[in-house]
Amino acid sequence: MDFELRPVSGKQWPLLWFKSFVFWDESDKRVREIEFRRGLNIVWSPHEILLPSGSGPTVVLKRGKTLLTRFLRYCMGEEHYGTEHERRQIVKRFPNSVVGAVIVLRGVEWSVVRSLVDPKLSAAAEKTPLGRLRSQLESRWGDASFPMFCSTIKTALTPKIGTTSDPAEIALGFVGRDHDNGFDEAFC
């Protein structure tokens, strides 16, 4: 049996599609580049490697699946891509590194780049090659492009909630998402 997912009639693009992701080191070298296909992309790795530690429990070497999704969410406007300890470790290993993504939103291709050291150093542009936007990042310090992108993505992804919706149900749905303890007061 052949199984094929098809978009709703008349739709050519998903509402949101991560087309690609790039991680640059401090010398502007591409450390990692990942291309995504339209539709369902499965991020998989073999089981974690378990190493015995000298005087205690087993040490688990992680493969980076969660970090990749955190980087993607960071490209969409989240303030942080990990805990403070994780951020320090990444910046220690890759000082002045930058992540970027090509995100198709409602059929419009956006390039987004963000510094892993300073989240304020971020830029976004429609129909601009990701590499070109990366090379312009420092000159775009403080421009309104990234806040404008965040506003655009928020508008596109925020459901229109009727006044009869139960706020507690909405809050519980939000809390159910994987936030990795990223907020303190869920019901504010």
C-alpha cells in the first residue's frame, strides 16, 4: 500500500516550514548545515552512548536532537536556546558563533540569523540568501528586522481564540508544550 500525505486542496505550502538550518563558528565557517524537506522530518540518532564514570552513575553522551530543536525555536524568536550552563558551554567551545535558518512562512521565504552570544544581535529578511544576511549581521545591529519577523510569525501562528474558550484549557495546552522549565509563571 502506498501512503502519501497531501496538503489540503489549494495549499501549496505548509503554514510554517523550516527549509534549512546553519551553525557558523567564530571564523564564519559552517560547522553544520541541515536541509529539511517539506512535510514531516524525523530527527533521529542511535541510542545515547553510555560510559561508566569513575565513582558513580553512568555518563550519557547526548547526540544533539533537543539542542537542534532549541536552535530552531531560537531562530523563531525564543529568548534562549538552553539553560545558562548549556549556553556557557556552547559559547566556550564556539565563541562568537551564530545560527541561522531559512523559514518559509505562508509561502514567503525568510532568512534569520542570531548570535549565540548576544540574542539582541539578530536579523531577518524576506527573500534574502542566508549567507548574505549572515555577512550583514554586525552592520544590522539594532535594526527592526528581527522584531518585525517575530511579530509576523506570531500573527501567523497565533490561533484566533473565541471569547467562549476556557482560558484554563488554553493555558494547560501551552504548559503541555516542551518548555524545558523555560518560564516561571505559566498562568500569568
